Amino acid sequence: MDKVYLNILIDLVEAKFGRGPSIHWKNRDFEDLNLEIQKKTKTNISSHTLKRIFGKIKTDDYYLPQKATINALKKYSDFKDIEKRHTEISSDGLSIEAINSENTTDNYKRSKTVFATVICLAIVIVTAIYFFSIKKTINSSNFGVIQLISTEGQIPTSAQFEYSTPNNKDSFSICYDGNFEPIKVPNGKNLKSNYYYQYPGLFKVRMWYNNKIISQTIPVYVQSKGWEAFASYNYQKQFDRFYHLDIKKCTQNSVFSPTKKVLHNVGIDTSRLPAVMLHNYSPTNINGDNFRLETTLKNSDEWIGASCNSVFLIITGSKESILFNFANPGCSYWINCRISEKKMDRSYENIKNLTFDMSHWQHFDIQNKNKQINISVNNKLRFSTSYHESIGKIMGVTIKFQGNGYLKDYKLSDLNGNEIFRL
């Protein structure tokens, strides 16, 4: 396969995937494409390799994927049917030439060869134009549009959007906050929609169709006034209330430790398992691929029916995020981490190294140097991993406890020791 055929194959895969032009795809799109290809072909093409094929990662001019990769892409996109038709046309042309060549001169044979070559090239070009037009048609009919019109307030924040759905027949949804499910929206052009953000963060707004993203990502940045604390329920519904906590009332002897009494006084039903979150979202110019995070924490008081209470440490970048999830021993089944484009869950062999006795104080020292992460707990290296896609500039941080939790000496700094966020 040469570059011409590879480009046709890429166009077919893009059209088959149905998420619009690949230039707008994000990490999650490539991960989802990886899963789709695995389901259909039983071949694992990593999201990193897919990015190379689609030009998201720079390669040399002569880069071609391995044969097994190409075969899997052919099978996924049904490319083999087109290739078969082209082969039949080419074979017929060569057979005619072979019959005629018996009674022709050498000059005539050369002219026939040139003619056959021109015909083959014409077929390739026409095929490329044809599938490009198909791709363009598919993309234009399945690509939604969203734009942020305005925001009002700081926290809470109301945001107004304008959107257009690809058609008036299908059911489309918009995901306003990745912590919750997408919301179905009416079909139409230049329609208005609103969403209510109750806590700080960098939210990625996208249109969905059949569990696929079909629009560009629109960022909505809700800043905090320094550190702010919120309580909710562990299994919160989309528009259930988030309760604002007074950090001073939650802090004793320099330890952030909201008691059940404090939670009860703001309206939390303490017979249910709550979630307590600390946020600090202020833009920085600090590279999120180089930082050091040090903190000491332990898990919540005992709550009825809760044994695997988790702790989350989140660093949000302008492009991607890093989410660490820690839990009690025996609870690795429930751990889910996201390191930029890399998703790590119970299928990841070393995830058990992120379990500790969270009823006792644990000191975490997390260092990220050029996308290589090392996690030490109580001065012992427990976990290492790396990633490829930059998370961009650091936009904010979150600490989340399932339960009330205890936290002291939180410090996020650059690798030169300059503080970015400290509590």
C-alpha cells in the first residue's frame, strides 16, 4: 500500500467512525476508535498509533503503518471491497494488453503500457475524489455545532449556548459536564440552551449521537475565589444541590476535616454517604507536564455501608487532566485513573499499588517530569507511568473524598519549587 491508498483508507475509516473531521478529534475519540476496531477486527491498534496514522503526531513523509495495522483498518472500513473492484479493473486491462501484445510492435506495446498506467492512475484519483466526497457528505450531515454565547455569575454560573443539530430526524444530546450523562436536546438550527454550573472547573461541552461525539469541544471555565469547598452525595443526580462549605468551619489545627456536624448543619443527610470536594480554579501559565504534588491525607470517618471509600487528586490542564484515585486495600476493583490520554482501571496490572490503609495518615509525593509520573507514599515509590499527550497549562485542582476526609499540607509546585496552589 502506498500513500495514495493509505489516504483513501484513512478517509474511509474517518467516515465509518462518524465523528466528523479527524482534525477535531480528541484523546477520547481515538480511544473509542481503538475499541471499535478491536470489536470488529479483534486487532488492537493503540490510540497512539492511530494518532500517528491520522497526523495528530508528526511522522516522517515516508511513514506507513505495519501490515497488520493496515489489514485491520481495511477490515474495519470495508476497504477490501473497493480494492477488489480496482484490482478487477486493473487485471482486465492487463489481460487485454497481454492478448494484443502478441501481434503488436515494441513501440505499440510501450504505448499500451503507458496508457494502462494512465488508466490505473485515473482510477485511483477518481476513487480518491469519490470517497472524499462521500466523507464530506457524511461529515457535513453528522457534524453538530455548539458555541458558548455568554456566562453569568461566578459560582454558581449560568451559561448560555447556541447549537445546531445535523438533522431533524435523530435524537441528539449535549454533555455540559463530564461528571454527568448528556442531556437530550430538541433538533433544529441556531437553537438556544442553558446550563447551571454549581461548582468550579473546566468543563468540556460536546454534542453526542449514539454514544459518539459529533461536535467540536467548547470549554467553559468556571473560576473559584481561591479555595472553595462543597459537599454533595456520593451518587449525585445531575441537578441535585451542591452544598457550599465554610472552609474555616471545616479546619481545625491546620487540618481540613469537615465533621458530620458541619455537614449536617449545611443540609447534608449524614445517614447517606457524602462526597466532600476542595477546588481551586485559577488560570496559571505553568506547564502541567512538570509539577510536584505533596500532601498528607487520610480517609473519612466510618460511614454505614461504605468500605471502599476513595480519595481523588485531580490536576486539570487546559487540554487534558490527570486524575489519581486511591482506595483501601482490597478495593482496586473500583479504582479508575485518567492520565491525559491514558485510562487506567482494574484491568491495569499495577493498579493495586494505589491501595493503602486510608484510615491512617498517608504522605503522598507525586512528581511529573516531562510526562513521566512517579508516586511515592510515605517515602516509598509505589507507582510509575508515562503518557504522550500534553495536558497543557494548569488551570486548577480538585481534592475529592468519598465521605468527609482529612487533609493537611497540600502543596502543588513547579519542579523549581515555586508554589502554584497551597492549602
